[in-house]
Amino acid sequence: MHLARLANQGGAAGEIEAIAAVADWIPRPKGLGLKVLLAELARAGVSIKPSSFDAIAVASEVNFQSPESTRLALENMVFIEIKASNQERVKPGFEGFFFALTESEIAAADQLGSRHRVALFNRLSGELLLTSVPEILHRSKSMTWQLSVQL
């Protein structure tokens, strides 16, 4: 099996497990629901990519196919980017956890502020840490910047 595909499947499984572990998290809407959510965010002055979050923390049920329902709940939504690991080298507190933040994830964090969180999830131990991009950057031991291109 192709390694990139295997890594992506593992990441998706970690996202599902993390979402299931937190009662008020729901997966990122799909299809029309995602289009409505992004349109309502844009109306509020927030332009983010669909790939910049994996889940949403919401206190009550939202009909994402309804612009009105989405708009009314928008200010109470917290957008969650999930980074999952199943490697034994990751210690408690996520020491040794290596992962990437994409440009779209950083842009979403910048625009959403406290309404954007990063969930670090250890699939082996079940540990989950809710943090932010600034907190991650402050805590990081090393950073490598790269440019990804598609030809």
C-alpha cells in the first residue's frame, strides 16, 4: 500500500476516534452543509478553506443545510484541527510528537482566534490535549518550514 495513503487513513481513523471521545464535537460537515457553513463564515468576514478544520465543537444541534440555523450558531462554534498519533515515541504531554501545520490551518487559526483549537490525540494512550497554534509554536522544540507544490 502507498505510504501516503496509509498515513492518511491512519490520520482519518485518529480524527474519528478523537471526535467520538468528546461529547460536543461533530465532524466537519460535507456537501451542502459545508458550503453553507463556509458561506456564513465569509458573511461574517472569515474566509477559510474546508481543509483547515476537522471537527466543530457545538453546544446545540445545528442544521448546516440551513443558512439561518448555521448563522445563529456560528458565534458559539469552535473549529477543531485534529492531529493524531499512534507512535510509541510520543510521550505523555505529547513530547516527541512530530506533525505539520498547513498554511490553511494557520490562516484559520489567525482568523478565528480563540474559536480555533488544535486537538493533539494519542491513539495509543487516549490522551487528548486541546491547544492552539500560538501555544504549539511557543512550545515547539524545532520547526522546519517547507513549500509544497502541485504540478
